[in-house]
Amino acid sequence: MSTSVEVKIFPTQKKAVKSLAKGIYKFISDSTQKRFDIALSGGSTPKLLLDVLAGKYSDKLPWERIHLWWGDERCVPPDSKESNFKMAAGHLISKIAIPDENIHRIKGENVPEEEAIKYAKQIKAQLNSRGDWPVFDLIILGLGDDGHTASIFPYQMDVFRHDDICTVTQHPITGQKRVTLTGKVLNNANRVFFLVTGKSKSMRIAEIMNDDEAAKLLPAYYIEPENGELTWYIDQDAAALLQ
Ligand code: 6PG
């Protein structure tokens, strides 16, 4: 295993987000790659990140060479306020010059099981692979208060270890169906950037960073790109329980 892990703690969410955006800009501008495949995370934390990318970096990043995917999507129509695509469209895609063909949304309006197969086929057809698994240049992940990441929830380690690129899960409380990338794809990325902010994440961050027994039930604990880098961008509130 040759994962390089870095934990960056910032006084505020804004500083964490700005550093993450700079980290995205740096790896892309340092590279001569013709194409970058990036999977976005959902939820609310990434909104600020997407605003920074759409603002400061709108004319600094080579959007024509960047392909946007999603780590997971709620099984709702693309105009639903629950949709991760809708969030990204409003905060980023509608504000940058990125070709339509570079946007690869998970179609939440489709039958989940069929969409998981279709999305996996698209990923397999378009991304390079390492071993049997596709390689994302970057996967941005968030952390749920319950320790889920993408849409792999606690006690769903079968999903984490799933042999498909994507699968269908259900939110344990709302029952909402989700299409999610699985653990082997997440851990095959060249880099994974976690963005975790706010007090509500502090217990899970402490469990994961301290290797607590409780962490071993959390999918996020097992994110460790085998041939890549893992960087945690955390604000002081989320790091509050770390020694
Ligand atoms: C989703 C996300 C999920 C998210 C966490 C954190 O679809 O909900 O992909 O994994 O990153 O739930 O969400 P917040 O940023 O809203 O706390």
C-alpha cells in the first residue's frame, strides 16, 4: 500500500475550501494531462467549494479538459432540490465554460438499478484503468454525521467491497435510494480530497483519525487510495475533538 495521507486543519470553513480549490488548481496546472476526470461529492458542504471554483478559478482552470462526474446521486429528478447535480449546476456548471459533453451526471430520474449499470458502463468506457478498476484523477468526498461517504453508509461494508463500479444503496433513515461509486473505485483514484467542516462532524473525525474501534464501522475510515494521495481538508470545528 503506498497511500500518502495528509491532514490539513484550517481555522475556518472558508480557509479549508480555498485551500482545497488551490489544491485542485495545483494538480491540474502542474500536469500535462489532456483530460482530467473528477468526481464531485454532494450534500451542502461542497457548495462553497464550487462557488470558489466558479469564481476565482472560472478562467484559470482548463474546463474543456475537465470531465465532471459524481461520487453519488440521490434517485430524484435533476431539478429536485435534493439532486447533487442540481446543486453543482447552480453553484458551478452554469457559471463556467465547460462543454456539455464533459458533464456526466448520474440520472437520478432513471430506475436506480438500471442507472447504476449505465453509469458504470460510461465510466469504464471513458476512464483509464489500473488493474480491473477505473481511475479518477480526483474524487472529492464529504463525510456524513453518521460517518458515511459518497452514499456508502455505516454497516454497509458489503457495498464498500462491492465488485461493481456503482451500486444502489438506501439512506438508512429516509430510505431514499442512491446510486454510488463503490469502495474499490474510490480507493483506485489518483487522489481523494475529503472536505469536512462543522462541529457535527467532529466526533466522526476524531474516531477516524484516532483509529477508534467505532471508526471500523465507518466506510470513510477505509478510504485509502492504494496508489494515490489522500488529503483531508478539515476546519477547526470538525477537528475540535482531535488531541
Ligand atoms: C450526499 C453526499 C454525501 C455527503 C455527506 C456530507 O449525496 O449526501 O455525497 O456523501 O458528502 O452526506 O454532506 P454535507 O456536506 O451536507 O454535510
